[in-house]
Amino acid sequence: MHIDIAGLPADRVVFATSPLAELGLALHALSEPGHHPGLHGWATATAAGLEADLADRMLEAEFLWRNTFSDVFMPFSGLRGGDGRTGATLAEDLDLLDRMDDERFVAAALEFTCATHYGAGAPSPLSDAAMRARALELAAARGPQQVEFTRRLLADPVSVRGWIRRLFEDCDQAFFADTWRRASVQLVADARHKTELLRRKGLAEAVGAVSAAVTLDEDAGRISIDKLSEGRTTAVDPGVGPGLTFVPTSFGWPHLMVLHAPGWRPVIHYPVHLPDLPSPATVEQLQRRMEALAHPMRMRLCRNLARSPYTTGELAESNGITSPEVSRHLSVLKKAGLVTTRRRGRYVLHQLDLTVVARLGSDFLEGVLR
């Protein structure tokens, strides 16, 4: 992943906290505890305390944060003519979300159906019949809830936006307000520390403190993020206004995420805490499984399958190979016990077994989830 920053003024690089972004990752940790071994206690206690109505509504919308991390959680980046400032409170972040126009909101909410178009930009499904049909078709591979949500969103985005805001407000009242009070202390301190590094020692020092996976090439005027996914954006888009935002998270490890949608202010969402992982595999298991993973395409497939179940056709489209090639790679991964398969109607879905993968060690898990 690359972000062009040539000519970017130093005062347009910002380290800031975002309650809404942290809520998104807290919701993700609740729905995918296997991604976050260090949060099992919090996730178990929080889930047990949820009222049934709220738990049901969270389940209805979990594809906004489970399979992909929707850009609706970072509205400060997508406001046309905005200054890129995050909200000081969840209410302020939600007010920024309310200000986002319907086309951008819908595109962000439907990332789980149109992820292959993310970095390139695509017409809005609100106005483009082909994109609308494509969104509904891909939602069908995810399940009936996703299809129903997609239909509702395309038919009446205003009411769905109101429903989502109420959901986030109820999450805040039920568990997140207390969670944010505790987490924000560390996040505010981290943002302040890196702001001081930026001011006193320059961008290279500040970027180096974010993560070993984030590097600055000053000669090329580019920040690079070491991820299995590929993408490119610019922090000096004249149509958006220059700017780059770094947002720390305590719930996000091992995810290091980059918002790089065309026309949005780039955001690097980075973790500030690394919990302990489970014990590694035995030598025999490690050798057998690492042999299965000793192929770059299978590593790429694992990145997809770590986040969400995928059909063979979806994997082929996302990775630019044929369905038979995907099937051959999946067969190797299944024989190693790394991938599980289940049927949903006429779709066969494959997913990485995160419990098994966690036993391979933190380097691999962090790599495929980064």
C-alpha cells in the first residue's frame, strides 16, 4: 500500500483519536474474537451483558465491521470540503457521519459487496444500474440478511442511516461509553506523543514510531505500508485538500488498516497494544502447514479467507486467477487443516480457521490480518 505525500505540508499530517473508529473495531472484536486473542475476556463479558434486542440489531449490521471495516466509521475522511478533523466525542463523530452525502454513505456501507472496486472507484449503486445489480448479486453470496440490508439501503438510504446511528448510540449506552473512557486515555497519550515526535524530530521519526510495517521514503515522497493487499492513493489530491490522518486504536491489533478510497483523505489506522498470542504449533504441525503456505497465491487467498467466508468465484475474481486454480490452492490448504468449507444454499463458502492459524505464531497471523 502506498500513499503519495510529495509536497504535503507538515501541518497537514495529523495524529488524532476517533471514538467512532474505535467503536467499529470494538464491534469487530465482538463478532470476530478469533482475530483478537487478547480481548477474549472483554468480548465474552460484553457479549454476555447485551440485551437481546441490541444483540439482534448488531447481528443485522455486523457485515459493516466483520468481513470488512466499513469507511462509515471514519466520516471525517470522506466529507466533501471537510477539514479532516475527527470528533472529540462519539456524538460529534456521528454528526460528521450525518453530514456525509448519500452516495458516499451508501458506497461505504456496501464495501462488503464491492470491495474489488474499492481502490479504483466506481459509480454509485444509487445511480448506476449495473453497480446496483452487482451489489445485490454479491450480497446474495453473503446471505439473506445482507441481501435485505442492501435492498433497504438502496431503496431508502435516509432511514437506514437513521437506523445505523441509533444502533451506534445504543451500543454507546450499553457498553462503549465505559470502554471508551478507559481506552481513550492510552489513545490520547499515544496521539499526543507522536504529534510531539512529528513536531520535534520530523515525519520519518513519527512514522517509524507507528509500526515497523509503515515506512517513509523521503526521496520518493511516499509512505508505504507492508500489507498483502495492494493499493495507492495520494494525500495531496487537489479535489480533497492535502492531508493525512493517523488514528491509533487499542482494539485493532493485529489489523493495520489504510483508508485509500479515491476522493477520501487517506487514513492509517494503527494498533498501539499487542496482546499475547496462544502457544505455537508443534514442529510437525508447523512444518506441514507452512509447506502448504509456501506459495504467494495461497498467502493472498489466506488474507481474503481470514476476514470472511468467500466462494471460489469471488476468490478468483479478487485475485485475478481462474476458478480451477483457486480450487487447487484451496485443496492444499484444506489438506493442511487450515481452511474450512460450508454450504449456504447454492453457494459453497471457504474460510480460514483462525484458531489453527493462531497456533502458527504471531508473525503469520499478523501478516494475513494486517
